Amino acid sequence: MRRFRSILGRVVALHVVAVGVISVLMPLALYWLLNEAANGLHRDSLMGQAVTVSGYLRPQANGGVAFDIPAEMRALYTGSYGLYAYAVIDPAGKVVFSSRNDGTALFPPGETHPGDWTMRRRSTGSVLFGVTVPRTIDDRTYQVQVGQDLSHRDVIIDDIVASFFPNVMWITFPLLLALLLIDILIFRRALAPVRDASTTAAAIGPTRTEVRLPEGGLPSEILPLVHAVNAALDRLEKGFRAQRDFTADMAHELRTPLTIIRARVDSLDPGPLRDALRADLENMTRVVNQVLDIAELESFVVGNARADLQAVCADAVALMAPLAVAQSKTIALGGVEHPVWVHGHAEALFRAVRNLVENAIRHTPADGSIEVEVLDGGIVRVLDDGPGVAEAERDTIFRRFWRRDRTKPESRGLGLAIVARVAETHEGRVAVENRPTGGAAFTLTLKPAETEGQSPERQP
Amino acid sequence: MRVLLVEDSEELVALLKKGLTQGGFLADAVGTAADADHALSAMRYAAVVLDRGLPDADGLSLLRDLRRRGDSTPVLVLTARDGVSDRVTGLREGADDYLAKPFAMEELIARLQALLRRSDNLLGRQLTFGNVALDTEGRQVSVAGVVRPFPARETAVLEILLRRSGNVAPKRLFEDHLFGLSGDVGSNAVEVYVHRLRKMLADAGATVKVHTVRGVGYLLSEDKTA
């Protein structure tokens, strides 16, 4: 059944075969039945003839019989075109009356018994079919044979039977075809909920977990499958939620002590120790925040949101500008100046761009510049004046805790992993190449938003 | 200046109270949303510092109730969550500002001052950054204590920069303030005034510098080398 993958295809194929078989068998059966009925009519008619003919036998005073067949009846039995023939045979087996010119019996007397149907092929090639009925006169039983030449059977009845076959084909074949078409429509309708469920199922991607297949209107044969799929989705979403709750709790557990330490350090007297502790705390805080971001992004669901990439980049550049300025680096936002709507969660995208900018600032020497470019079609490019990224490192750079320079304690390699993860959750991608002038060019490509008017952010 | 501190960690409350006092605030501290409700109905505070993670409720539900009652006391929300999906929620619920834990004490003080300035002009009319000061009522600029006659438009640019000191002020903000809704802003009109201001500040020996963040806005930074 590999050739017919769809249920509808299988049903139609089997149905076509069934229609073919039925369109042959049904006329044959009907033809047989009709023929039987026609034969029955013939026999009734012959029997009637035989009874009528035997009624013309009259007893004679000499103990013999007379045969008073009316002239108008006789016409039926005489001549070469006579439809019927008769013969009367006495108990001794002698033919006493016969419609035939040679006065012979229709069927050999010894071979026939009263009530028998007999068929005989004559020397002329025509077939004689007849019946023998008994007639008792004065305790002597005569046999009356009445026969009919089958090549001259009743024309009307034969016409009906002969014309039946082509007619029945003309009627049954279109009917069967119509039935086939109706069945296809019925099946299409019956399978529509299955198709709808499939469409819905196709929409379930890594960005959505809240979608469930509709269970209403589904055939009971398919319902268990859909139900099982929905149950699996429930478990998946529950797992995601548990992960999110854990991340939120972990954030609270990690940040509360950090806040207390920070407040304690801030209350110390100014001096080099306080500054050193603050710097350590800031590094610690950055790593904790990045780890929490990565953990949250593991179970992050973008949903049906859209975001203005231009505004997101403007926010990220504005947030990071003080850091760049403090390190004597210039930062600018270029590209288009109108909103660029993409499929995505504004805050997640903001974190991705912020991490790209942070990375660019870190690798750009003092007096260098960082340029963020927003392009139509959902593309962000972050260009820096740093040393660029070697060909061999262009994939590994997006892995967690990857560090180009393992001797620098402050540069944990989570920033670009966050960017890569955000790109992944948004069905986008991030790549790096070197600029012709040296320096790295990171390109984050997102999916443009298809429709207008959706809520810009999804509530958790 | 009395503020209400709603935070359940006693250790943090003690430290924050100390820091706020040093920053010129008087702080009342409560540990639950219910106590905060009582305190807010009993007394009018200049601002509320509200932690999201309270033992009896989410800080945001307290904020919602407050706003529903028509109370517009400025609220600074503190949160330990700051997750990808949490960050925007607080601001949408009616918070005036949002600070993620852990934070620097100076940051908290600066944000509170900015909030109060924004709301009722409760905090002095003097904006200062580095050796530059602006009297927002008298429209007077002084650099290193010497009053300088800055033109109105340049003073307006400086005011926006001072109010946002340390952060980028978006270009649109200048356009709105300088030219109102009358529109017809030349594409480099703001840049012209910023350029003049830059020159005036440098001539006056200011320790602050106006940086252009092309495509976004302007940023005032303290030039420590000057």
C-alpha cells in the first residue's frame, strides 16, 4: 500500500476496484435473473398451451378420442412459421394426433414423462423445447406434448432481455461513478478535522508550546492518537514550566545574597579595597546574570510576539554607550531609521544585541569604534575594530564558556552563547566574519514579522 | 524626604536604610505587602522602593492596588528576577522605574532622585554634573561656580543632558523639547545646538563632555582627564 499514502487515496483506489467488479457482476446477475424470469414466462405459456391443447381431446363412443382443435388455434401450430407444435400420444405410445406433416411425436414417447420439460435438437439445427402433460380419458392416459421452436421464441420477451444488457450498463455505470464521487466527498468531509489537526500540529515549533490539537469533531478512530499527542505536549509544557520556575527561584537565591554583599561593600569607607571588591562583585554579577539568562533561554518560548528590531538596537546601543564612552570608544547606530518588525520577543532580542555590543566593546581598542547596523528584512550587524575572529574559531566562539584568552579572568564566554541561543529560539541565526578592514562583523538574522497588529510582547 | 522601603530581607533593609539616610532620605521599612498597605494609607511618602519578592504577595500586586486607588506616589521596583520575560512586566504595571538586584547604592539614590525630580520637583532645582550646574528655575548655568550666559536653546539642551546624566538622551527628546510639536525640524538642527553647547562648555572649562551616539542620541560624561 505504499503507493497510496493517504487514507483518501486508499479508499478511492479500493472503491474504483469495487466499482469495476460490481459493474461487471451486477449486470450479469441481473441478466441471469431476467433470463430466468423470461424462461419462466415461456414455460408458463407452454404449459398453458399444453393444457389448452389437451382440453380439445374428447372421448368417443368407440372408446377412442377425438381432437377438436378450433381453426383459429390450429393456425398457431401449422405451417413452417407456426410458433408451436403439438402431438398426442396414446398409452401404447402411438402418435394419434400431431401438428406435424409427418405425424411424428415431438419427443420420443418413451423418453418423456408427464410434467417433464424436454429439449431436442432437430436435424434442421433448430432447438425444440417443450412440455408433456397427461390427460386421462376413460381411464386411458394420453400424453400431450406441446413444444416451441426456440429460434422463434416470443419476440417481445426476448427483446426485453436482449436490450437489457446495454441499457443496464448505461444506467448502472453512471450511478456507480456518482456513488464513487459522493463517497470521495463524504470521506473528504470526514477527514477534514484530521487535516485541520495536522495543520495545527505543523504550527507547533520550538517557539510555541501552548498550542494543542483540536479534539472536537475528530473521528473516534483518530481521537486517541490526537489525545496522546496533546498529553505529550502537556508534559512537555509542564517540564518547561518547571525549568522556568527553577530558574526564577535560582535567580532569587543567587541575587539576594549578592545584593546584600553589594550593599555592605557600598557602605564601606572609600578606598582601594572597596573598589576592588566592587569590581569583583560586578564580574560575579555579570556571570550570574549570564548563567541565569542561559538557563532561562533553555526553556524560553518566543510565542506569537513581534518586536521592532530598530528600537531594540537603539535601546541596546543607548544602554551600552556609557560603557563605550568611559573606555574612550565611540559607538553608533546605523542602517535604516524606520521600524523593522521581526518575529520575536523584544527583551530576548535586546539581550542578544546587548551581548553582541558588549562583546564588540570588549574587543575594540581605545579610540576604536563600534557600529550597530539595522537592515530591512530583520538583520542586525555589529561591527568592531578588534582583531577579528580566526576562521577556525567562527563556530566555537558561540559555545558556552568558550574563551579566546583563557588568561583574562573577566571574559567568561557566555555572552555569545546567549546570542546564539536567542537566535535559535527565534528560528534565526548568528554568524561572524571578518571585515575587509579587520575587525569582526557579527550578523544576527531574524524572521521578519508576517502580519501587523499583534501584541508586541507576550506576557509570561 | 521620606520614602517607604518594602523589602523582606532584614539584613538588606538595615543596609539600605543606612545608604538611603546617607543619600539624604528618611526611610521607613516594612517587610510585607500588608504592612506596606497600612503604611501607605496612614502616611504620604515621597516615593516607594518596592521589592517584588514579598513573603505574602508579589510586589506588583501591591503596585496595582496602589494605582487602582489613584495613588500616584512614584514607585521604584526592585527585583531579583530580571528574567528575559520579567523585565518589562514591572514597568507595564505602573512602576516608574525598575532596578535589578544586585545594584549599587549610588544607583538606587540616583534613580530615586531622578524619580522625585520627575514627579513633583520635590528635589532642589539645581542639576549638577561634574563642575557644571543648572538652576532649572532661574535658567542659569554655572561652570566651576562661575555663572555663564548660555542662550535659551543651548541651556535647554544642557538641561535634558543633565537630567539624564550618565545615560543616553534620545535625539527625539531634544527635538520635542526644542521645537515642540510644530515640527519642521531640520535634520541637523539638534546637532547644531549640541555643537555650540560643546564649544561653550569647553571654553568655560567644564569637566563634562557631550558625546554623540550617532543614530541614538547624546550622552553627557565626566571627562576625568580635564
